[in-house]
Amino acid sequence: MTDNIRVDFDHKPEVVPFFDEPTNTFSYVVKDPTSKSCAVVDSVMEIDYAAGRLSLDGADKIIDYIRSHDLKLEWFIETHVHADHLSAAPYIQEKLGGRVGIGSQITVVQDTFGKIFNAGTEFARDGSQFDQLFEDGDEYTVGNMVCHAIHTPGHTPACMTHIMGDAAFVGDTLFMPDGGTARADFPGGDARILYKSIQRVLSLPDETRLFMCHDYMPNGREVEYETTVAAEKEANIHVHVGTSEDQFVAMREARDATLGMPRLILPSLQVNMRAGHLPGAEDNGTVYLKLPLNVL
């Protein structure tokens, strides 16, 4: 259950999506309906992996939108440490200000992947790269809008769902009803925990708007990013009402066993566990991302 979390239907934020097609990722600008304040959820920095080149075209579109609408950026929300795209939060923050927040279990992710990437003692594993570490049930504000962070692990230990007014940003916990649910086989993932987290989300009022982090356009349909709790309960192909925990776990574990690793998992994790910052340059002035072999 979501305990004392209250969905505020008196505040209906304006939610503007930005879609990164190569990674099927949605970023959002979320505006408080009663002020000029806004938040950015799950920004994207592009990478040409083969060429080793970064691009910030998508981030520039977000910056242009915020500036052209005279908005005040207060928060960057990372719903989790993404394994399929790189965060652009530091770049946008440098231009527009704001604070970067993520779930407090980022420290578990940092410890796990700090070892995998042999990051060394210069890489702090205490979450200090972020401005705010959210605990389950924490409140924060975007302008006059009270927002809530709820811990929804299972895909990763640090996954949080963020409720802003009548809208909930679920990260990778859920996809559109015809897309199902996120995988749970990354280090620290757990299908049984994911099921319990999904039930927390689905215990929100039926009319709560849900915003996806990804859409893979199953069966060739057009891209979609918004649904409701009611629609997920009725029609989610993996976890609709009536699906037991054991049924879900069996399905999820069998499905995950067939999946390859995301194409950008290795660069993404190295950057995102650092709050979107790159590793420090080496003595020749060049920044490197590592390719550890036979560890994932």
C-alpha cells in the first residue's frame, strides 16, 4: 500500500514529454499548475557508442522549452540509475540550476557497480554526487505543488515512483498496459520485490495519471507515454488484477532469462551512478569509459 501518500487531484501539472527514439526513453518537464516552477524527470544525454561521442541535442530541447516558457527549474528527478541511457542532469543544471534527486538506495547500486567498474577510492559510494537522496515517503515541493517519493524497487534497488499532483512517474516499474513490466534480472533486481512495488503503484486511486519512462511500441503501434492506474489494473499484460505474485514471478524470471543486456548498459551505469557526471580525465586529458569483460 502507499500508506499516507495522497494524490492531489486539485493540482494537475502540465506534463510535456521529450522522446529519445534511439533509447525509447521519455524525459518530462513537469510544471506546477499554479506557478512557473517545474521539474525535469529522467533527462537523456545521447551517445554514439561506436564513435565514443556524446551529444546533448535532447537536453538542449528541454533547456529551450524551459527558457521559452520562462519556467523556473527546481528539481531533476532520476527515477533510478538507468541502464539504457545516460543522464543529462549536470549539463542542464549548469545552464538552469535546480537540484538532482534520486532514491537513497543509490548507495547500494554504487557499491555494486563501483566494484564491477573498479572505480577506486576516488569514487564515493555514499550518494554524495546527488543533491538529495529520497527516502520512502519523503515530500518535496515544485512551486506550490507537494510531491511524494515512494520506494518501488525490484527493477533496481534505488527505483522510486514520484507523485506530483495527480501524476505519478513510475520509471521502469511499469510500461504501458500492452508493454507489461520492467525486467528484474539486473544486479540487485528481484521479481518478487518488483511485484510488491507494482502493487503499491496500483493501490493509488484509479484516476491517477501514470507516466512511463520507456515505450517500445509493441505490435507496431504509435508511441505512447501516459496511462492510468485503472487501465494498468484492467489490462497490463503482465500484472493485471487477478495475477498472483507467484504467477508474476514465474513469468518475469522466465522472460528475463531470454533477454540480452541493454546496448548501453556499460556506459550508462558508469555515468548515472555518478549523477550524470563523467569519470575524471586520465593523465593524458582524455575521459574513458570502461568495458569490463564477462561480468554481467
